[in-house]
Amino acid sequence: MMLALTGCAQGGGGGGGTEEGPKDPSEIVVGFAQVGAESGWRTANTKDIQAAFEEAGIELKFSDAQQKQENQIKAIRSYIQQGVDVISFSPVVETGWDAVLKEAKDAGIPVVLTDRAVDSQDESLYVSFLGSDFVEEGKKAGEWLVEEYADSTDPVNIIQLEGTTGAAPAIDRAEGFAEVIADDEKFEVVASQTGDFTRAGGKQVTEALLKSNPDVDVIYAHNDDMGLGAIEAIEAAGMKPGEDIKIITVDAVKDGMQALADGKINFIVECSPLLGKQLVDIVKKVVAGEEVEKRIITEETTFTQEEAVEALPDRQY
């Protein structure tokens, strides 16, 4: 994990150091508005954040938005009213945040984005964004596919299982993937539909798309859970996932890694949910009035079947 936290963005005014010195961690209060519990990744992310703040002795007010933007906005406004020191959240979608973030800024409460970005022209509305490079994740998925079919001239038909419509990882993972495969005409995304990052959604969408696209060669799922749902649909159709249809996913949670080790998934691009300790470090610096980098990217890798078998015994999530 990258822990370089000095740089561009000035910490905000919500509970910084006083004339008596910086706040003790036990005096800091943070409001966190989580997307929901839509996947194994999100559950691991929530547990890690809660554990990191408990270990640091910092009070964490937590809310589950159940994948609804209006619930996150309501939670953020509640945190503003409560006068917390820092607000942090993983945006359900990219757009529609300016008004509530301005309310936080006007109240002197700094905001830290985690996992997902917002699409705002005013970057002063948040002090830092901690998370993965989703475009790069999509590129890694595309690069594996290009290498896998490097010696083939036959058409490669791809079904894409998109994440939540309007969500940063869904937009960026599709963009990075498309950019890489665009150079070779044999690759064609014959269908692309949202499975909303859920296993049930991945299964339902795959079932429908396989009927209309019986000659599909590859499924690219924006997260493991949708890929696991696709496995169920492929098996129900009497085919072998990983052989009859190759599967690429993003996340590398335990269930996904087990499917990769079992040969049902062919390649996984890691997106680590373990952001808790980095978020705690950012919060401490922001509350102390120190500067933090505007964009902090987590370090991640990729996994083949052999690498998954080796990594699984020590996997934390």
C-alpha cells in the first residue's frame, strides 16, 4: 500500500489542532457513509475500515446506504449536523454530489473519498481520494485477453457484465478494457449489461445474454461476484466455465480466488478492499491540519490460476 500522504491538498477546518495541540485520537469523530453490502469486496472493505478505526481509538459513525445515493446524501447531512471532524464515503455513483459536499465545506468539515471518485468540477469539495485506478484495472483485464488470444485469428465474442450504472468502477473498468482490445478487430463485445455488482445480478444477466449470444467465448465481469453468478449460469446451461467460456473478473476476494484456483475463472485483476489503515492515517493528518495528497492510489496485482493457489492460504478477504 502506498502511504505517502504529503502533497497537494490542504486539510480542512473540521476539528483540526487547537492552541493546546492536536486532538487525541479518542476525541476524533468520523462519519462514514458506505455504499452498501452488495458484494464480498464491499463486506471486506467495511470490516477493514471499522477494525482500523477501532484499533486507532477513533470513533466511527457508520451508515449503510443500501446502494442508494439519496441514502448517502441523507447520511452525510446527518454527519454535518452532528459536527463530526471528518466525513468519508464511497460514492454510489459519480455525479450529483456538489450540493451536499458544499454544505460540508461550508460547515468546515473536510471530506475524504474512498474507493470511488466523484465527477465534480470543484475539487476543493474534498481533500483527498483514496482508492484504486479503475481504468488501469480494465486495461490489465484487456491485456490478459489480448495475450491469451495472441496466436488466434478467429473472432472472440465477449459479454461484459457491468457494475452499477453510473458508478466510477463500472465506467472506468469498461473504458480501460475497451481501450486495450480496440487495436485488434477479432475482439468484439457482443453484449454489455449491468449486473449491479451482485452475484444474483451476474447470474440473471448471463442467463439472458447466453440465450441471445450462444457463441460467446469470454465473459468480462467488473467484479468477482458477478463472475461467480456467471459461473452458475454457464453451468446451468450445460457448459464448463473457464473452458467453454473464459472468465475475467476484478477484485480477488476469497470466493473469486477459489474459483480461479479451481479453473472456473481464468484471470483476476486485484482491487484491494483493505483501505482502513490508510484512511485512518489520512484522517489523523487532516484533523491535525496537515497536508495530504489529493489522489492516493493503492498498489495491486493480478492473479493467474497458479498464483491464486499460492495466495489463497494467506488471503485476508
